[in-house]
Amino acid sequence: MNTILRKSMLSVAGLAFATGVAAGPVTAHAAPVHEAKPVAVVHTADKPDTGKLIPHGTQGTQSRIALNDEQTANAKAIIAATKKNGLPERAAVISIATSLQESKLENLGHLGDRNDHDSLDLFQQRPSSGWGTPEQITDPEYSTTAFLKGLKQVDGWQDMPLTDAAQTVQVSAYPDAYAQWEQQAADLVAQHWNS
């Protein structure tokens, strides 16, 4: 056999042996395999990050009310409309805080003498101001979508304190009043965003 060929073959054989040793034991010497026992895995939906819900921290004293089933359903409807419009959790916090201030999350009809002009619904939107017909704006999905449409037109709303973003859409006589509901709104979004 040719000397060069023989040296090449020995080099390849040596390399194969060295690689096998370096790679670990052969199957005959492998450690025993233990059967894995099944483990119960509980999948929970991730709650939204508090930093996304309240990026600036709350402003001023916070208010909180106990919600009945109708109010909770309205909060869930606001969250659903926010998601349907492709907006983040922060938009739902602003929307719910606005509704807490305007109607305590109640879908208000005409209140007679106690009514603020022709204001209706969760956000106290006015048909005479172009928000929609009374039938439209008393539909929680419609009124939320109308509010969100206004919010999206506010440059930089994502980076504004809640009360500034809400006030820019609502043009309230009490512009700072929205801030007091930020924590409860964030809690509702955290609780129901993934439900």
C-alpha cells in the first residue's frame, strides 16, 4: 500500500476515534434513562404589564366605586371594542377612566332636567355634537369606537397623562377629573383584558 495513502487512512481513523471520545461515551456506557412523570401545566393568560397600563403613575387622589354586573359588562364591552379597533391596553384604561368619570360606567339615556344638554351613554356623548344618533351612541361598542376614533386623532396620546388624553377628546368643564379613575380603570383592564 502506498505510504501516503496509509498515513491518510490512519489519520482519519485516529480523528474518528478522538472525536468519538471527545463527544462522550458510547451508547453501551450511557447513563440510564429515567421515565419522566407527567407534570400538570396550568396555562394562565398573562395580565397586561402595569407599566403599559399606567405609564406615568396615577395623578392625585384615586376614587373607586363598587361595580354591579351591568357596569362590569360595560367595562368588558369597552375592552372588547378597544381590542377590535387594534388599540393597546392603555387606550382601554383611558376609555374606562373616561366612562367612570362621565357615567360611572352606566349606559345613560336622557336624564331629563339633570341631563347635560343632550348627553347620553357611557361617555356622555352628544348627538348634537356629531357623535351619532341616540340609538348609536347608547350602543357600548359604537360609543367606545367613537371615543377611540377621537383619541387616535390626538397626537401623542400614548405618551400623555390620562387626564390630558381624555380631556382632549371630551372637552369637559372638569378636565382634571378623569385622573381620579386611572387606578380602577387599570385594574379592570388587567382583570378582563385576557378574559
